[in-house]
Amino acid sequence: MRVVLLSAVAGRETGQIMTNSRKRHTPEQVVRKLGQADRMLADGQDVAAVCRELVVSEQTYYRWRNQYGGLKADDAKRLKELEKQNATLKRLLAEAELEKAALKELAEGNWLFGIRGVVGV
């Protein structure tokens, strides 16, 4: 769905296009926007005005501030890479634990009872 706001509504001379799709910011973009926000706040603007200028909600701003507070762009990128790697490792561990439990059941011979119950033997 696309909505075109006319100049009277958008507050600009040209139309502004708004979409329902969400934009995902890269860690570098987040750190850059937080630095820009710091400069604007130091100039005396309030948080609401800064968020409007950065085109993010206040909730997003504060979430970014908590997550990326004192990081530099390279640090933020590395953090995201480590989080992705950690998620992959957790998934692999869960799969290994599931396989281990299945092999343990198989070694104990309990798998026959499950088959008889399913087949109705």
C-alpha cells in the first residue's frame, strides 16, 4: 500500500511517499544516526525533534541507544556478526542434543514399544 501525501499534508513543497514496509538499518547506519542525534541534542533540540529529523520513532531511538550506546561503526558491525554466529551455534547445539537423545533411546531399545503402539501390534 502506498500513500502519497500532498504538500499541505506533508508540510513540504513536494509530495512525500510513505509505505507500510519497514526499513532495517545496518549497524553502521544506526551508529551514524546516534552520533547525529548526539550532535543535535547538544545543539539544544529535544528528543522528539531529533527522532522526527532521523525518521525513527522515539522507541526505536531509545532501543538503539541501549543497544549501541557507546559503540563505533566497526564495533556495531562486529557485534551483529557475533550475534548471528551465536544463533547458528545455538541451533547446531540443539540439533546435536536432539540427535544424542534419539540415539540414546535407540540404544536402550525403547524404540520397539513406540512402534508397536503406533502400528497396533
